[in-house]
Amino acid sequence: MRIILASKSPRRKELLSRIGVEFECIVSDREEKITCSEPEQVVEELSNQKAEYVFEIIRNQNGFGRESALIIGADTIVVCDGEIMGKPKNEEDAYMMLKGLSGRSHSVWTGVTVLFVNMDKDGLFKENSVRTETFACETKVYMYDITDVEIKEYIKTGEPMDKAGAYGIQGIATKFIERIDGDFNNVVGLPLSKLYQKIKNIL
């Protein structure tokens, strides 16, 4: 079976590799749109769009062939006081995010969409051949107080700039984390064990 990760995130690629599956990455450059406001719904909607967009890319290129495929889309956000934090736009934005998270708890939500495409031996879509399941996971993260000097030094490393909430829990920012409640991998970008439970009967 062909497995496709609809993401360019090196962290998601590393995580997915841990469960011993071979996969490829295809990323859509189509702009994603949010039509809801609740964090759980936001990440589910965005992950679904990523998986659907990649499905359309492959279908338009007649790229499925005779092999069934599994497309995995994911999106992660940080939520504090009801405010959704994506990736920082610049260093000032990263500073404001980290300042807001310092000494407090926040939620990390990751939405995952699994899109299964079932092809027959002639390379045709079978009846009810496209099945989609979407879910979301929340992890609570508790941070120690972070000084302004620590925030500025951390930003200089460049690590915050491509991460939701402006920090990477698996990297340098681990020293700022007091504890978590939930799945660590979910904070990194993919709730790996729950994803595996969803797809193990397909693989």
C-alpha cells in the first residue's frame, strides 16, 4: 500500500518513521481556509483540507495506478486563553507568543485526517473507495516562568520560527517545560499512537 504524508514537517516525518512504515511526502501549495473557531474543529478542518488537496493532486495526475493509498494530513495549533497561535510571523511575534505562554498552561491541539483510497487490480476506484476519518488530540503543556533574556536567546537559535506557539518541545525549549498532561508526540506534531490505532487494520 502506498502511504503519503501530506506534510513537509521534518518532525512529522521523523515521528511517522518510528512506527516502521515506508511513506512519501506530497504537499499541496493551496491556501487553507478556516471556517470555524473552536480549536478542535480548526485543526480537524485544516488536516482534512491537506489530505483532500493531496488526494486531488494525485487523482488529477492519474497517479494512483493499481495501488491502494493512505493519505495522512495533520495540523497543529497552540491555544492560550482562547487565542489560537500558529507559527510566528517574525521574531517580534515569536517573543510575544513566548511571553504569553511563560509561567502558564496552554493546550496543544493536533488534528489528523486519514484518507483511504481503495483501488482495484485494473487501476479503477472501487465502490465507496474513498473513506475519510478525522480526529483531534489535545495535550496540556505547563511552562515555567521564562525571563526576557531566555526568550531572546531562544529566538536567536531560530528554533521557534517554524513552530506553532513559537517553541519546539522536543528541542531547546524542553528546558522551559514543567510538565505535560497528554501525548508528548501530539505536541511535536503527530499523535502517533492514536494514529496507529486508526490505521493498523488497513496496513
